[in-house]
Amino acid sequence: MSFLAMILAFAPWVAFKIILYLPFFNELTMLKIGLVTAASISAYRILKGLDKGLIAWGSGAFFGFSLIMVVGLTNVWYMIHLGVFSNGTLALMTWASVVLGNPFTLAYAKQTVDSKYWDTPRFIHKNYKITAAWGLSFSIGVVDALLKQQYPEIPWYVFEIIDDSAMLAAILFTTHLSKPPSQLAEAVATD
């Protein structure tokens, strides 16, 4: 899975997170703009067949539900817990894909890897590892969001650094394990 493929797979989430921190309007307005944007990106990618599988549909469901709760109902309790819900949704979908025997990264890896490798134990095992790395990253995000709620005196950027570091670690791990088979053979030979 290339860096670009990862960004596109999580495009609704990335857009949502970026918009939340833009200093254009008040926090509630930016939250609503972020949710509308993320839901639109998610719906577009699903309808165009660009994303398939649990992550795509789970993301669509999350942003659709969040639109109702935040934009439609302005539910303050939901907004306060949105960080936990968003990371929790991602973690739940990721770990569910592992438990169900279909790690979510397989769908994305198959877009860039020759089909002759799809059924090999090494390819499947690597995708379990990569999916687990993402599951760990999202699980750290859940704990991070819970701690952010418990300790409001700690500056917001401390929690953002933790969340972003966990995601960066998952990206680097994915990039390393996603090397083409020829590069992997070279890497194994030198290990």
C-alpha cells in the first residue's frame, strides 16, 4: 500500500481532521463543515467504487450518523465524545476485519500488487501485520481521546502529537512492509 493509497483510503478522515483545526470560523461551524466534507468524500468514494470493504462502509456510516447527531441535532454530548467515537470506530472496524479473517488492508494491497501474490501466505500474513499496526494506532487514538477528556488542563497539542505519532508509525510500518516482492527479497537477504 503506497503512501498515496493510504491517504486516499482515509481521505474522509484526513479531510475531517484538517478542517477541524482550520481557524476560519468557530469550533462548531468548523466541526459541521468537517463532517459535511468527510461525509461527501466518503459517499463519493463509495458510489464511484473507489473504496470497498469494511473501512469504506464503516466510514460512510460513521460520518452519516455524525451528520445527523451534529449537523441535524447539534447533540453536545455526542460532540464532546466525538474523538473517542471516531477513533473507536476506526479501531473497531480494523480489529473486526482481523477477527473476521479479512484484514482491511488486503483490498488496498490488491490494487497495487500482482495477483499472483494474493493467495500466498507471506502476502496474507503481511496484511495481517499491517492491519494490526493500524488497529494499534487507532486503539492508541481511543486512549488518547479518553485522556484528553479526563485531563483538559493538558494542552491539546500534546494529545495531537500522540495521535499523529501513532498514525505516522502505522504509515511507516505499512510503507516498509509494502515494498514490492523483489525489494522484500533483497531486504530479507540483508536482514
